[in-house]
Amino acid sequence: MNDFPFHVLALGLKDRPGAVHSVAEVFSGRGLQMEAIQSTADNLNPDGHASALILFRSSPDRASLVARVLRRLSSVSRAELLTPDDPRLVESVLISNTGIASPEGISITPINARTALAAGSFAAMQAWLTSGEAPARLGAVRLDLVSAD
């Protein structure tokens, strides 16, 4: 499956028990693995809606099928299939503050003497984090969908 490209699903969820479970069943029923899932309850989201971002690998046809199936679930209010080069996707991670120069397309913001936040496009961050040139990661990688404004 690692030969398949990454896809990202941006979901609007009804904030109720079992919503994420029903989404996970769609993936497992089609033999797909969620590489990462990030969800936020409606009371924590600024726009007042529950949401989830799911990163997964699959063929484009299977990714489209999963998005269509998810749109039919009563617990899903929105399912938008994104490509990793979508400019609204921003990846970030806490890293060791080593004072290294910021690679092209990535901003590094020092937080304190030991910690910095690196953020950039999904493609730029993935290339940097897998290159062996990035400092030690101090936390989980986070994927966010930001407004195009």
C-alpha cells in the first residue's frame, strides 16, 4: 500500500457517540489504513462544528469511493477529498530547537531554549522530516486545514 499516494479527507461530523467509529468502519471494510486521524469536538472548534482530518494511502479511485460512502453516513455532514498539495493543508510538529536554518517552505518558530515549532505545507514537511536533516521531533505531527483567506 505504500506505493499509493496520500489522500486527506476533511470531514464534518455530527458530534455524537459512535461518529468516528462509523468512519473507521468504512476504512477497515475496504482494507484501508488510516495513517493519521485528528478530530475535534464541536465545543472545541471555533466554528462550532465537529471535524476530522484523515490521512490515508490508496488509489485515487478507492479514495473517491471512500469519500462517497462517507457522505452517505448519517454521522457525516461533509466529506471533502483533498490532495496533499492542497494549499489549505498545513503540517506542524514540535522539534528540538537547534537553531538550524528554515528549509524552503517551512517556518521554524522558537518556543523556548529547547523547543521550536516547525510548520509548512504537507509536501514540504514530509520531504524535510524524512530527509534525515530535521532535528529531533518532540511531539506528534499535526495536520490542519486552514482557511484559504
